[in-house]
Amino acid sequence: ATNPSGNNGGTTNATCSSPPALSKTTGLKVGFSQNESNGPWRVAETKSLQDEATKRGVTLSISDAASSDAKQIQDVKNFVSQKVDVIILAPHTEKPLAAAVQAAKAACIPVFLIDRDVDHTLAQPNKDYVTFIGSDFVKQGQRAADWLIAKTGGKGNVIELEGSTGASAATNRKKGFDEQLAAKAPGLKIIASQDGDFNRETGRKTMQTLLQAHPEVTAVYAHNDEMAIGAITALKAAGKKPGKDVIVVSIDGEKDALNAIISGELGTTVQSSPFFGPVTFDSIEKYGKGTKLDDWIVVQDQQFTKDNAQANLANSF
Amino acid sequence: MSQTNPLLSMEHISKAFPGVVALTDAHLDVLPGEVHALVGQNGAGKSTLIKVLTGVERRDSGEILFDGRPVDFHSPQQAQNNGISTIYQEINLVPFRSVSENIFMGREPRRFGLLHWRKMHQDAEKLLQRFSIMIDVTQPLMTYNIATQQMVAIARAVSFQSKLVVMDEPTSSLNESEVATLFELIRQLKADGIAVIFVGHRLDELYAICDRVTIMRDGQTVATQFMHAIPKVELVAKMLGKALGEVRHSQTSLDASQHDIEEKVLLEAYDLRRGTRLQGASLDIHAGEIVGLAGLLGSGRSEVARAIFGADALEGGTVMLSGKERHFRSPADAIRAGIGFCSEDRKAEGIIPYLSVRENLTLAALPTLSRYGIVSREKQQQIVEQFIQRIGIKTSGPDQLVRELSGGNQQKVLLARWLCLNPKLLLLDEPTRGIDIGARAEIQSLIEEFAEKGLGVLMISSELEELTEGSDRIVVLRDGRSVATLEHAHISENAIMAAMAQDDDEESPVNKDRDEVV
Amino acid sequence: MGVIMADIVTSGNNRRSNWSQGWTRGKSALQRQGALIALIVLIVFGSIRYTGFLTVYNINSVLTYNTTFALVALGMAFVIMSGGIDLSVGSVVALTSVVAAYASQYGLLSALAAAVLTGTAIGLFNGWVIAWLKIPPFIATLAMLLAARGLALFLAHDATVTVNTTNDFTSIWSNTQFHIPIPLYFLVFAYAFGLIVLHLTRFGRHVLAVGGNEDAARLMGLPVERIKLMVYAMSGALAGIAGVLLAAQTYTGLPKEGLGWELTAVASVVVGGTLLSGGMGSVAATLVGSLLLGLIFTMLNFENGHGFITLSPYWQAVIRGVFLLIVVLLQTRLARQKK
Amino acid sequence: MVKVDQVLTPKAPATRRSPVPERLRTFFATYPTLIALVLLIIFNVIVTPHFVSLQSLYLNLTQVAPTIIVATGMTLVIATGGIDLSVGSLMAIAGALAPAIFLGKFVPLPLDWYINILAAFVAILVVALFGLFNGVLITVFRIQPIIATLILFIAGRGIAQVMTNGSIQDYDNAGFNFIGRGSLLGIPFQVIIALVVVVAGALLVKATIFGRYVQAIGGNEAAARLAGIPVSTVKRMVYVLSGVLAAIAGLIYIAVNSSSDANQVGLNAELDAIAAVAVGGTSLLGGSANIPGTLIGALIIQLIRTTLISNNISFDIAQMINAAIILLAVYMQRRRKS
Ligand SMILES: Nc1ncnc2c1ncn2[C@@H]1O[C@H](COP(=O)(O)OP(=O)(O)OP(=O)(O)O)[C@@H](O)[C@H]1O
Ligand SMILES: Nc1ncnc2c1ncn2[C@@H]1O[C@H](COP(=O)(O)OP(=O)(O)OP(=O)(O)O)[C@@H](O)[C@H]1O
Ligand SMILES: [Mg+2]
Ligand SMILES: [Mg+2]
């Protein structure tokens, strides 16, 4: 009974190649659906796409879903109404945005997913959408864990500050980190794990509170730099020395984090690059020329430590 | 009559509110088809007794027998279903809704399960015609004046075909003619064997319509008698709990409104105009003079007062205070100039229910009671206590919430709010509405007393008797215009009625009623 | 005699009622138009300025998308007319979408039933707390805003819940009947129902009475408590339907969706000219208000696509605020003028 | 049956207990909340590890200070029968403005103590104007408070984000951060500010004409106007005050983090504040203002939060418990509506 197009009686010819072909390569009209614009990471991502678009003379129209799946689907449908040539979609969550992908497909508009994938049971790459361009969140978690294990010799009490409950980045970064610890260093115990909502203030407050319940903490793992910086503020306020009494590790690689590494307060941050501009538009061009793209174009992330932080300040955000 | 069983008998009823004992061992019995008066000072417990009967308030102890069966109503609705319909003291209708909806609320006529609007409107019109009120029943109630609203409330209550109709001060906002129509109706009810409990403060009305009277004081029943068997003075004496002598004295002191009016004109208002409600009203008030303002409902009396006070903006005309022309943009201006105003609508425009008697009484005086914006508690307390005992406000203390006071006592607090400012000019819109005869005498002599000191008073009242007794001069309004001014000698109820109704017929409905009594 | 006198009073009253007929009727009518005018202006402007704006596809997508909001706003309208407010609707939509997602495996009808029942239950609880525990609606439903959200996250284990896409469940969103998307039928029927309830049933009038003067309503023998209970239940039920549509639209139960919907709904109702103080209100105008506030998002997207200027999401927020201001002002103006 | 001229033996007039005087009444209104607070503390002492420590006292007080400040303003607004949804956004505006000034975004300025004061002052002033905007919408254009303040609730944060382009303003300004991080005689400075605000607010309500007017307006606006109270002026002042206090809270907020994120500053502050006011026993119907109650209300809400986090209760359950406690607290001191 389901009409997978998820599109209400819209008059669109369902007969188009899957994934929909990209007719032209020049004078493209591209729609980019951002899911929210909170925090430096999203801002950097949007900026990167915008700059690249202007560089290549592509007209890019941006919509912001304000963290609402329903609105993001609608934003994509608005792009369909406007008959854009390509849609770049940064899904808010994995399953719901499959509907957006389907809507675009029904209108024969190729979709490029960036930074988060959609659920493959509902929409497949190289069929419903062209490809997914993004990092491997589980791997990021593992790398953070590996560094921490090496640094602490596999002993200590860890407090984990989770990203927004339900976000795939949060779930997978937790998965990667927790499993790695369990496997490689049972001596590193996670004594508390709480939602820090990916932002500095909540990170700080949560850390303060957890700190006062668990003074025995020796390490902090934050799912992003913002929360890590909040945690460092909390530690200092509690008279602890971040970097000495308590080791802090996190993910993202934003400028403040690198500065914190340089000043020795932050141990490491695994990069999760927001600079999708170049790679995305390269892929679009390739696809326009008829090249078949991989299902997942994995973004290669660096890792920043005391050794390379200074050097990389430039390509942080 | 005495062998017929009472329709209603309430025995040993007592009820206490937090901090106040409203009823202690009150009794009331009503015979089928009689009109039973319930009288008492403000705060005597009349309304409470009624609320206990109809299940609005739960009694602490006592029996209620209705139709021979002991009853204990948990809600007005239950009382209603058992044949007791009630008109409560404050008009309790829904202003936004149409007149007919208000009348049939809860039992709207339906067809195929859906409302039958046409029938509802027709029935409403028919019903109101019994009161010779012809208004557009599809209009929101709030578009009509308080009197009309009161009539609608009465119509609603009567339309229930109940065995007993309770009326708590139904006439307090009606004028003579409407009172007459109401009495006609009560007689019809009586003829149909329906009993009526009639709460009121206007003794003439009681004598005109009631068969028996129950007198209450301090939450107790002091006497139940045949209306005609008890002379006015004795009735009052029982109400107030005073010896006959005292009362006679206080009664006569009413008419002694002879005091010297100063030469200098305090207020001159020329040709006041505002929309359709005010079309050129003029009057002047000398210092120390009490000017009565008479007129039918809707004649614009309130509007005159409100306009002078700056509560409603004037569209035309001039207001001069002690010789200087003034344009009051807000009540605040007028108050600073020494004017006070008591609205006719105590509940909506007077009291601030959840503030204490103290705060309510001193509200307008606060600026004078404070330095650098800090209110002086002592001064406040001083004034409040002074006025509580001076005009006998029945309250458990300055800290009692004003909403807990009886209707009449709330009104006294509002008067005190202005008197404590000792203003030059006081505008009183129905100041004694719902105030018992004792308190009324006090208030009137109070007004007299302040007038002696040079206070000018504009007194709006629907009670001609009060106007004729109380005022030195009477201005009559019709359709927003001042149509007559009656000086001392010419002041008489008939003269006023003639002027305001533009009608030379000597006989007034009130006299008619009186004739039957005497 | 009395009659003669009364006739004079009467004539006064008639004059008065004619005189006043103007502002009471005209007022509410004009207030409705306030939103309507704005809506029409917006549509005309959009059709002229943007390509692809006035297309079947776009009209359908905008209407279906706003159906959920409109349903919630309808419930809110009744709550507000009764003199209350329901801040929990956003969370209830989220919760019911989760419930619907779980129930979707048993087919559309059972999912619909489950979600609507959940919404109704929540509404009944709100009503009970407000009517019997005498806790102000603002607080009672504020608490439910937190609780329902928590419950939604709890049931969904902090993640989204997949719906069954193999049976008829998602058809409630994606199918069409006579080329008209199913959700629009819900929209039309719900509002038709609302109109009838408000104007042709005792319940509707009693809601207005309770909102207009609760004490009076009680003394007139209306079952005030029960009326309130039903009003909040109705709001919950409608939020439940919205939840089902949401789940069908997104293939998931979304425990984090519906943030701030309560305020959008309140705004829609007020923009429609309903008094927040209760006792007066319009169902039809609520629909207009809700579409109006929904359309502004689409407009902003199209404006960005227009390529003339690119509005950052931040500017969009500012513009939405200003827009709300303009509409509300327009309305009070119109209301004032007549008065 | 009916005895004509029966005179019941008149009893002595009923003795009347005097009701609890006003002060006591407000105290009793506060009382159940006090109990709740004490219970919460006891619970924590027993259950929460390391609860009894200066550390945790400091932590709770500093975390709640901004809420207390905002809630005090909200109490007055609610007392006039209004509501202010815009406080969170106003916090964000103040938080975005101050750094922009002392970082010399508008005009290059030396980073000096008086510049900090200037920055704070200007930020507060500008936000005060936004508060006035609310007041004008409500008094001049007669827009219902929820909607009037909803406008800035939506647009206000947008304005702050536009000013900062949505990016986080990091700065290094120990002098300015003193309001958030510094302390006098061991007491955190922000806590001192909060206490000053509460005491001032309480006095305002208790002792001044303004306080009386606020409550009178909330109690019966028409009557207040006829009693010569400058209703519109008082209302505008209340919304300005609410704005000013929101601004102060916003400045503290950014000073604590030494950075300003327009997306985050004051998020949901309005809900916290309203909850604090309600839990504190001020009727949302207007007509009364119980500032001490609001203080306690804020403390309770803060304590619930810490209790739940430090006992590792997950967010979803926490929400439900939160709701339950708010309902309970309000239920314990609800006032019978007339
Ligand atoms: N809700 C209440 N709470 C506390 N006290 C009350 C309440 N209602 C009435 N009272 C008190 O009970 C007493 C009786 O009040 P009631 O209204 O019955 O007097 P009344 O005879 O109707 O006076 P009036 O003629 O002015 O209407 C008064 O002292 C009043 O203060
Ligand atoms: N058409 C109307 N629309 C709104 N209010 C009305 C209308 N007609 C009368 N009123 C209100 O009803 C009341 C009575 O009308 P008005 O004041 O003109 O007569 P009045 O002589 O003052 O009678 P009263 O002394 O009973 O007020 C007034 O307070 C007025 O505000
Ligand atoms: Mg009474
Ligand atoms: Mg009048």
C-alpha cells in the first residue's frame, strides 16, 4: 500500500534512472538543506559549502531545518518545487530524512548526503540517492579511546559527556569509545556518562555536577570539543588541573580545542572535518560527467595532539 | 395558612469561613406560594444562607427540608433540578454570549441533537416580553446595561418552572418601573403557587410585595413575622439590634439634609458629549452641595460621572473645576485635582478581590501615605482603623481579603477609599446599591457631614426616594441630555419621574405598590 | 404604567443594541479578516515572485505539511476559548508519534487508535489536574510538556522508532484520494467537526461560557469540571492524530520532534482573532492563522532559492518575529478602527 | 406550624477568629515550598555522594544565580497578570552585545576596566529598550502579553545570532568575567548579585507604592485605573525591569564560560523562571508577588536538576520527575480561585 515516493499526488514522472541522472554540469542550481545552525561545526560546514559554490559559480540556495526532521523534509520538498538540479542534504536524523530522499528521487533530482547517512533499509546509495560523504563516527570514538589508553596506561576513572541524545554522531562515538575500552583496557572504568547536548554550557554544568559526585575522576571523554571546553572550565573551577589531574579527550578539531591542546589543557581531539565544500562539489562534478561514485565517500579525519596542533591551527574552524 | 406544611425549612444552619463565622444557628421556613422577605444588615448572612441552600457553599451543620424531604445539595445544578432556581446577588451571566444563550444555558433547545437556534431566540423573546423587555436577544449580553442584564438573570431563573425562586437583592440595580414589572411577575408566580425568597434592603419594596419576613443579624435568625404585623421601625430595630428609640432618631436624621451651600461654584460641566450615550449634558455643583442625578437606565448618568472623572474621553463640552477649565486625561489627573469616583459596578471596577481591606481602602491614597515611594505602614493602619470603625465596616480586621466581605461592606470600603482623601468633589454612582438601611443612613449622614465641610457631591441613584431625601438639587437626564433641574421646593418623586420619562401621569408604580400595603 | 415606562427603556435598549451590533459582530469578523488579508497578500506575492510556487505539487506539499500544525491549533483554539492553555501539545505530538510507530506493525487503524487514545489520556490527565486539583493550566500543561517529552524519549530509548513501511500505515500520509492527499481530508473533516461542535452543540456553547465567566457557568449549573476535562482531552486527541501523520511522514516515531509547537499553535489561534482570555473565538480563523504562520517558512525558503539575497537562518528568525508583529498589529488596528 | 412573631432567643454575636495576617499568609504560602526544599536537601545528604561540601554549595548557588535573577523579574511581570517569554532571547542579546563592544567590534577600544563597565552598561541599556518594546506592545497596542513577548522570543535570539553570525565569541577578559567567576569574601560575585536582586525585589513588593500598584493591577486592572493608578506606566516599567534583569543574567552567563554563544545563552530560561515563580507560590493569575517564594522555587528546581544528574538518572526519567515535583509543589500551595 505504501507509495515510497512519499510525495502527495505531486505530478512527477516516476520514470527516471536510479539514482536520478544529473543532466548538466555548468550553471547548476543547487539546494543545500542544513539541519541546524547551532555551534561552530555546523556554521563551518555551511560556510565551506557556500565558499566552494561561489568559487565554482554555482547558485547555492540554503535552507535551515532548525533541528526538525519534519521541517527538513519540507525544506527538501521546497527545493523540489523550485526545480533545483542537485540537492545536498545534511540529514538531521537517519530514518526520517529517507522520506526527503524519496521525495527528491520521485522528482528525479539527484541527492548527495553529507556528514550523516540515511537509513539504508529505507533508501540506498547509488539507487535512491547518489552517495554519502562523511566521517566514520565509530572510528572517531575508537581513535579517542586508543589515545587515552596509551596516555593513561589503561588505568583510571572516565566521565563521558555524550552528545545530544539520539544523534547518530553521539550514538556511534559512544559505541566506538566504550567498546574499545571494554576490549582493550578494562582498567579504564566509565564511572558516569551523561548528556551534554553537544554544547559548552550544558557540558560545563553537567561536568560540574558529576565532578562533585565523582571526585575520583581521572579522565574525561567528550563527544565534541564544545563540551570538552565546558568540562575544562568546570575542572578549573573545581581547582583541578586539566591535563594533569584529569586528562580530557574529545572530537571535532575546532580552533578553541587546538588552542586548549597547545596550552596543555586538552589531551587530544580527533578531527571530524566540517569542510565538505571541495569534496562535495568534486563529487557532483564527477557525477555530472557520468562517473559512478562509491556508496560512501569516507572523509579522512586527522587527529590533533600537542605535536601537530600548532601547525594545524590554520585548517581548524 | 399556618397549618400548611412549609415548602422549605432550614433549621440550625451554621457556616464558618476561614476567620469568619457567617451563620450560627440560622432558621428559615417558607410556605408554598408565599413571598418571603429575608432582611438583615450587610454581612448578616443572607447570601450565605442562600448559598448554603443551593449548594454553592457546604453547611457546617443543620437540617434542610424541602418539599418534606431532607435535602443536601452538592451543586446549584442539583438544587435547580430539584425545583429551586436562584438569582444570586452579583449578576452571574456570561457577558460575551447572547442574551438567549444566557437564558437557556444548560438546557438549550435542540433538534436532531444539534442546537435549534431559531427556537432558542424565539422562546427568549417570548420570555422577555413578560417583562415588557423587547431587545435583540441575539446580541451579546454585555451590550446591554446592568439593569437589563439583571432582568435577563431574573427571566432565566423564572423560566425554570421551579417550586421556589430565590432572589438575592434582585432590585438593587433596577429602577422603579422595572421594579414594578418585576413585582407584577412575582404576583403571577405567587398565583401559580410558586414560593419566592426575596432578599432586599429597600423596605418599601418588601412591604409592597412580601407576605412574611425573616430578620437576620450576625448570622442568626432573630425573628420571623407577617410583613404587615411588624412596623418599619421595629423591623429596623430588630435588624440593627437596637432599641426602638435609637432607630427612630437615626431614621429622622435622614431627612435633615439642611446645610448651608456655599456660594462658590465648585464644578461646572457644559454640554458634555460622547458618542450616542452623551448628547449635551450640563450641570454644576457648588461646594457643600449634594446634587442628585436622575434618569432612566441608559440615560447616561454613569457616562456623565465617568466623563467628568476622566475615565472616558470627552468628545465635546467643557469641565471647569473651581473656575478653571480642566481636561482630565485620566482618573489620576482628576484625583490629583481633588475628585473621587465610585463606580456603579463594584465587582468589575471597584474592589481588588485578593488584596486586603487595608490595601483596597488606601489604594487611591497611597501617594499621600508614602515618602520616596515607600509606603508608611503606620499611616496606612491609622487611616484604615479610623474608617473601619467610623463607617462600621464589618470585617475581621484590616488584613481580611476584601473578597470575603459581604457586598455591602465591600461598598463601604470603596467609599472609604475616596473619603480618606478628603476630596473637593465626590462622584457617587449608585453608592448605596445593595447597602442595608442602617449602613445607608450612616453613609448618607457621612456624606452630609463631609458636605458640611464643603465637599461637593454628585449622587447617581435609581432610587428616587434616596434622591429626594438626600440631595439639595436634582438634575434629570434623558437620552444623554440634561432635561430638567429641580430645586428644593420642587423636588418630588413624581416630578422627577415626569421629567425623566417625559410623562405627566401623576401616578408612579411605586405609589401604586404602596397603596396596596397601606 | 409599568409597561409604558418599560417601553421607554426598551426603545433605549433597541437603540443601544443597534448601536452596539456594529462592534461586537464587526469586530470578530474583521479580526478574522486581519489574518485572511495577510494570507491572501502572501499568496499573491509568492505566486508573482517565485516560479514553482503556485503549482499543484507545492500547494499539496505546503498544505499537507501544515496539516499537523493546523490540527494541533484546532485543539488549542478550544482550550483557549475555555479560558485555558495547553503547552503540552508539542510533546504530546512527539509521544504519540512514538506510540504510533510502535503500533504501526498492526496496521494503520490500530496505530491511529493507539496514538489518539494516548493523546486523549494525556489530555484527560491535564484536564483532571486543572479542573479538580485547581492547578493553573499554564503550570499543569507546562509540567506535562516536560513529562510527555520524557515519556516519549523513555519509550523510544532516546532514539527514533522505525515504523512499518510494508503495510498500510504510511499510506495515511503518502496516498491520495481523488488526487487529494489523505492528510487534507483529516484537515477538512477536523475543522468541519470543530465548526459544528462550536456552533451547533451544547458542548461548544458551554466551552465558551466557561471561558467567558467560569463562576457564572458554575452557578448556571454547567458541569464546568467535565467541560474542561473534555476540552483538554480533545486537544490531546488532535495532537494524537498529528502524531500519527508525523510518524507516517517521517517513517519514524520522533521523540524529539514538536519543540515549540505549542507556541506556534497559540500564535495561530491568536492571529486568528481568538481572545486569549477565553469566551470568544473562531474555528475557521484559526485555520487561516495556522496556514499563515506555516506559509512564512515556505516563503523564506523560496526567497533564498530566488537567489536575490540569501537569508541566514538567523535573519529568518528575525523576519518571522517581525512578520508575527505585523499581523498582530494589523489585527488590533482593524479591531480598534471599527470599535 | 408557623409561630407568628416568634422571636428566637438572640444568642451572643458569634465570636470571630481573626484570619492570619498578610505577612503570615505569604509566609505560609512559602512554607510548603520550604518543606520541599528541606526534604530535597535531606534526601541529597543521604543519597548523593559528596553532597555535603562547600564545593556542591558553591556549584548549586552559581548555577542557579542567573535563574533567580530572571525569575525575580518574571515574578513582577506575572503579578501584573502578564508573562514574559522573551527573557531567554534577551539574555542572548545582552550576551552577544557586551563582548562585541569590549572586543571593539563596533569601535576599537582599549581593553580596560571602564570599558568593561561601559560594555555591560550599554548591553543592559539596549536590552532594557527591548523590554520597553514589550511593554509598549502590551500597553499601547493592547497585544496580549504571551503574544507580545513571543515576538521577541522568536526574533530576539535571531538578532543575537545575526550580531555574532551564529558563531561563538571567545574572549579573554578576566576583568569582565569577574561578574561570573570572581568572588567577594569567598562568596561568588554572581550569588551576591542574585541576593541583592532578591532583597531589592522583596522590598519593592513589600514596602513601596510600586509594589502595591503591581499587585493591584494584576488583581483588577479596571479598578486600579479608576483608583488613579498609572496602569500603563507601571506595566511598562515592569517589562523594562524584567529586561534589565534578563540582561544581567545574560552577562553572568557568558562571563562564566568566558565565551558567548548566541544559540545557547538563555535557552529555556523563560521556562525555568516561570516554573520557579509558580513553584514559589505566586499565582499565575496575577495579583500577588511572592519574591522569597520565587527564590526558594528556583533553588528547588536547581536542586532537582543536580540530584538527578549526580545520581546518574537519565534525561528522560529526569524530565518526568521534574514535572511531578513542579505539580506537587504548586498543588501544595495553590490558592482557591474565586
Ligand atoms: N467566601 C467567603 N469567605 C470568607 N468570608 C465570607 C465569604 N462569604 C461571606 N463571608 C462573610 O460571611 C458574612 C455574611 O456574608 P453575606 O454575604 O451572607 O452577608 P449578606 O447578608 O448577604 O450581606 P449583604 O446584604 O451585604 O449582601 C460576612 O461577614 C462575610 O464577610
Ligand atoms: N450599548 C451599550 N454598550 C455597552 N455598554 C452599555 C450599552 N448601553 C449601556 N451600557 C452600559 O450600561 C450602563 C448603563 O448605561 P448608562 O450608564 O448610559 O445609563 P445610566 O443612566 O448610567 O444607568 P446606570 O446608572 O444604571 O448606569 C452603563 O454603565 C453603560 O456602560
Ligand atoms: Mg448578600
Ligand atoms: Mg450608570
